[in-house]
Amino acid sequence: MSVETVVSEDDLAEMVEQVWVSYLDPEGVSPLVLTGDDKQTTEVHSTVSITGTWHGHLVYACSLTAAKKSAAAFLAMEMDEVGQEDISDVLGELANIVGGNVKAMLPAGCFLSLPTVVLAPDTASYYPAAERISGLYGSWDGEPVSISMWQSVKQQQEGAA
Amino acid sequence: MTLSQADFAFVSALVRREAAIVLAPGKEYLVEARLIPVARQVGAASVTDFLANLQRKPNPADQRRIIDALTTNETSWFRDREPFTALTDVVLPELVKSRGSARKVRLWSAASSSGQEAYSLAITLQETLPAGWGYEIMGSDISTEMIKRAEAAEYSQVEVNRGLPATQLVQYFERVGAHWRVAPHLRRNVSFKHMNLTAPLPAMPPFDVIFLRNVLIYFDVATKKSVLRNVARLLRPDGWLFLGAAETTIGIDDNYERVAAGRTSAYRVRSAVPAGAARKG
Amino acid sequence: MVIDDSRAMRMILKRIVAKLNFEAIEAGDGQEALDLLATMTEVPELALIDWNMPNMNGLEFVTKVRAEPRLREMTLVMVTTESEQSQIVRALAAGAHEYVIKPFTEGAMIEKLALLGLVPTGANS
């Protein structure tokens, strides 16, 4: 079954906006501006996997600066105080939050994995037997932030059959 | 370009006076960022121009736009809680006694915005009225866009987090994609109508309770008087009017008397208050 | 008590409850939280609990707490991304008192705690 019929890019945009309103931009002065630039390069990323009645991954990727900004917001620290562990923790939680909200829109019987964080561009990770099916690409005060959804190819084929 | 101190002071005074919002110094950047879309919306060349025009020639609609832009985006379910508690503890028990033959109550959420007040009232009635009783709630708003939203009855996750007990969320809402929609069994008794409170109102059966909250603050005294007059015509003689926390009819309309209602106040038409009932002058 | 495997989320929650004059004790999973509770003479008034955590998840933690008379007075609030209707029902049935879905704004969290009578008057302006 195709996920686009279940989780549209508008849905993703709304979930992401709520993350900004709640944690990253509570004052409403620096929103994520959607650019649609699916070629933009990122420097760090985190992934949660979804299993059960739906198989795939949710990837949250951004520049190192955006990651530091996020960590600074969550952990109430200055950007230059942010360390690698802080970045890992925050990116993991961001993937968890977006992934969890995506899961709630998928058919019942899905499970979310714990997040994995890689301090490298999102192109460095391979999702064997999965294909990117939708994504949200934006700029946060000039820094790239991308959220993409991957679905297992086998499941897509089964869905199409 | 940053906001001048004078402009910041003007905006601070406005929102403090009209919406009890306190803007700390240092928030100039926030005010400016939030007012840029407003200036654009009214066709002003800049925030500075917008504010200069407004100071030269005050107008409530633009003042409202400023307040809306600076208040938090979320409204709340059971806003301020006490009027809803008053409904449960004081008003509905009294109505149940006095409306025994009809076994029905009619409520009006005037200025219903996206519908949260109307549906909050519905939940309150659903949980408080005895078996065999019915209710009708009408929500009205001057914005057709808001009426559509209220009728759609769909709210985001962030919106349903706000002041709605989880037990009520699961009982009265159903998930629809990323949103939560009010369940049919609750929507059944709630309808919405486009209405301008400052204009003569259509004739309709009167209401037992009217919520007219945080609407009057946007109007000048003359308009407040006419709105209260219009609204009074649609209130049952022994009905109850609830205003916003910072609002009152005192000094504006003598036909109403303020009475205690639980931990808050309500307004009732003066002649109808029975002797011995709780009074708050 | 703030129970979440994400330090970032624990920080957010700590900051919010500090505004309400609560001192927060942190735990990274349900088991750690239970172990801490066993050592405490004064039981915390409130626990904010994530669902998905290693070792022992939030639902299990709630179930265990509600089964222990000594911990009767604790108010249990789930704070989680699990947002399906059935999950909320499960948590409430297991004994959670309230449920907050992530992401939540500070205002929303404070309002939820106010519903439970945990907010000193004047703290949520």
C-alpha cells in the first residue's frame, strides 16, 4: 500500500510545524521555510524504523549548525556549549517525535524503533530494499533541514499487486 | 529595521490594555516579526507605517489584528475553566429545576471562532445534564472562514493537547489522519451560524445561557452597548450571560446585574433575578 | 519525577516543572525509575512518563506503580508520541491520570497539570 495516500506531504509539514511551535521556535520568529530542495546537502541525520503492518524508515537530517541550534533550544545552552552527545540526543528525539506522529497515521499494528543517529550526511546511510517515497525539505534561518520517508520495496510491490 | 521605542511602547500599551499581555523590553524583534504579515495584510508599506497610521487614526479591526498576532496561536478547551465549572455546579442544576417540562437547554457561543468553546459547552452539557435531557448549542462568528473551521470540527494534535482531559479526548473525538475530529454524537447538537453582533440579529428562540467572552473588549463603548442590547433580546428572562474574565456590563448596560456563579461572575437581566439569590454588586 | 530515555526531553520537562516549583528527579527508563522510588522515603507527587523506553516502558511502569499501595498518591502523566486512540485508552485503563502527546507546548503542559490541580495559582500566566 502506498503511504502517500496515508501520510501526505501536507501532513508531514503540519507535524514538523508543530515541533517548531513547541520546541524550536516557540516565539514564532524563525519558522522552517519549505523550499522543496530535495537535493540539499545535510551533515547529520537520525532515523527511526517502522515495522509491523507497514515497513519503512523516517529520516531527519540537517546541517551541523541546525543540529546545534536544536540542541541549544532543547537543552537551554549556548550553541558553542553543544557537544556531540547533545546533538545525538536531540536529533534522536526529533526523529522519534516526527516518527511517532507518522506512525499514528499509518494502519494499526505498527511499531517504532529507537532512533539511531549518524553524524554524517543522510546520503551516507543506506536503506537496503527501501525507496524514498516522500519528503519535506526546508530552510531554518538559512540552514537545511530535511525529513524523508522511506518504504520497503517489497511492501510497495505487494501493495501494487 | 527595528521597531522604534515609541512604536514598541504603543503596541505594548495596546496589548496590555486590551488583552492583558505584558511585553517585556527586549521583545521588539518579536513584535516586529509578528507584525510584518499584518502590515502586509492591510497594505501598509511597513510595520512603522502601519503603526503610524493606526496611532493617527485608531481602528478596532487593526487593533484586533495586532492583538491576534501577538497572542498565542492556540485557543483552549474550557477556557479559563471557571465559567464551565459554574455551568456544572450552579447554572445547569438551576435550569434543570426550572426547565422541567421542556427538558431542554439552549446555549449560544457568540464569537465561537474555531469552535472550541461551543464544543467545550457540548461536552459540559453531555456530562452534566441528567438522562432524558436534550440540548442545542449555536455557535456564531463574524468570520465565514471560522464558521467553516468550526463546522469541520477538526483540530490538530497541538490544539487538542490544550486543556482537554485525556478521558474526554478519547470519548468525544476520533482520529482523522494527523488530526482529531469531534465525534458525531457530540456534533449532532452543535450548529454554527455566520453573524455580526454589531448588526441587528435575526429573530430566533431565546437562549438559556450565552457565552459572550472576549468579544466586547474589541469594541468602543457605543458598540458594546448595542451588542449587549442585541444579545439581551435573545436571552431568556432568567437566562445567564457569561463574559470574559476582564469584562463587565457595569457602566455599560444597566439592564444586567452581576451575580456570583461558582467562583466567577455571570450576568442576568436585572428584573428577573429572584429575591434572595446571590448578588454581587 | 521525569522518566524519558531522551535527555533533551527530560530537560524540557524539568524546565517546565521548575516553573511550578517542582524539583525534578530524572530516570532514563521505567526500571531505573522504580529502583529510585524504592530508595525514596518521600514519594514524588507527580511523574511524567515517556512510553517507549528500553528495559521497561512507560505502560509497564504505570501498571507497576498502580499496583503498589505505597505509591498510591503519585499522579501519573504519560508524555509520549504514542497518539493512537487505542494507546491513550490503554494508558488510562492502566491507571495513568493524564496524557500529553508530543510535541507539546509549554502552555499545554502547564494546562494539563492545572487540570490535575498541580499548578500553584498564578503560575500559569
